[in-house]
Amino acid sequence: MIGAAGDGADAPTAGVRVKVWDPFVRLGHWALVASTLTAWLTHEGPPALHDRAGYLALGIVVLRVLWGFIGPPHSRFKDFVRGVEETTRYARAWLRGDAPHYLGHNPLGGWMILALLATIATTSVTGWLLTTDWFWGSAIVESLHAFSARFLLFLIVFHVGGVLLTSWRGGENLVAAMIHGKKRVR
Ligand code: HEM
Ligand code: HEM
């Protein structure tokens, strides 16, 4: 299994705790959570805070995408974006309750991350368009913004649910790992 812990000639020893999430990934994650939730909670005002929080979220998404090409191994897209076959195999195993352990993001988590990043970008860009002379008051762009914001909320519910369930089933606190950055090698 590509990218799973324990594979490869330079695989670290089982049981050892290793650094997986670099400071940018960790700080970026919690800043993204704070800015996205602030944008959501302020959609009825004040508009300045709503817009700034949305732009901040967009800025973090842009940096995270760049980091996905130049950052340390586990932050790279090629480390966690997997093909349909491997993702389907993982999803089946996850449903059965015997999913393999991944040191980085698992295949389902990887696709969820892409969906979250793309939806935050869509929501923020459509929000920005509403402030321009071209699209100010455009019913279509307003609907796109409202729809992508709601879809984002839907993804977040699944993301948090998936993280908590995977933590519980795998006996590993993934939320704590997103704070201190370390995970145990299986
Ligand atoms: C606005 C809400 C949220 C957004 C937009 C969001 C977005 C993301 C993104 C983009 C990643 C990938 C991190 C990276 O590689 O850079 C991620 C991972 C993660 N998130 Fe969130 N997140 C949100 C809320 C939360 C919350 C509330 C929790 C805690 C319960 C959480 C826990 C995690 C964990 C543990 C991971 C790593 C999963 C793994 O081990 O593969 N997230 N999230
Ligand atoms: C993650 C980022 C964002 C989220 C989650 C978000 C969320 C929302 C939500 C839920 C609404 C109410 C939609 C409705 O029910 O009609 C809204 C409205 C609005 N947002 Fe955002 N937004 C974000 C970013 C932005 C940005 C960056 C801007 C502009 C700079 C912006 C500008 C607006 C405007 C102008 C409205 C009012 C639209 C109308 O007249 O219905 N938003 N936003």
C-alpha cells in the first residue's frame, strides 16, 4: 500500500512517535478553521469582518496549495491524493472497520481535503465577485455564494465526523496530532 506506515526501505520503527505535520500545516489548519467559521458566523454582518475572514481563508488556501508542491513529504499532494482504486479499497475497508493505518492523510481524507480547499476558494471568490462593479447584485453569483457556503458546511460536518470516527476506531487521537504534529508508527 503506497504511503502507508511501515512500507519502504527507510520506514521508521513501529511504535515510535514521529513528526508528521509541520508547523505550517498545523497553524494553517487552525487558522483556516477560525477564519472559515468566522466568515460563516458573520454572514449577516458585520460585512467588513465577514469579507476579511473570507479573504484570510482564501489566502491560507492559496498558501496551502503551494505548500502541497514544495512542503515537507506528508504535506505534499502526491503523498495523500490517491487514485480511485486505492480510495475505493480504503473506503470498503473503512466501512468494514478494518481500514489500514496511514502516517499521513488517508485516501478518503485526502479527497476530503481537496474538496474543502476547492469549496473554500469557490465561496471566497464568489463572495469577492459580489463586491465588484460587474457582479454586485447578481442573483446568479449570490446563489453560487450561498450554495458553496452551505456545501462547505456539509463537507465540514463530514470532515469532523470522519476525523472523530477514524480516531476512535484507530485508537489514535488525530486531533491532538494536528496540534503537536506527531503520530505513532504502526
Ligand atoms: C472550518 C472547519 C474546518 C476546515 C475548513 C478544515 C480543513 C482541513 C484541511 C484543509 C485539512 C488538511 C490539513 C493539511 O494537510 O494541511 C484538515 C485536516 C484535519 N482536520 Fe480539519 N478542518 C476543519 C475543522 C476541523 C475540526 C473542528 C477538527 C477537530 C475536530 C479538525 C481536525 C482535523 C484533523 C485531525 C485533520 C488531519 C486528519 C488526518 O489525520 O489525516 N478539522 N482539515
Ligand atoms: C469561507 C468564506 C466565506 C463563507 C463561509 C461565506 C458565507 C456566506 C453566507 C452563508 C452568506 C449568506 C448567503 C445567503 O444565504 O444568502 C454570505 C453572504 C455574503 N457574503 Fe460571504 N462567505 C465567505 C466569504 C466571503 C467573501 C471573501 C466575501 C467578499 C469579500 C463575501 C461576501 C458576501 C456578501 C456580499 C454576501 C451577501 C450576499 C447577498 O446579498 O445575499 N463572502 N456569505
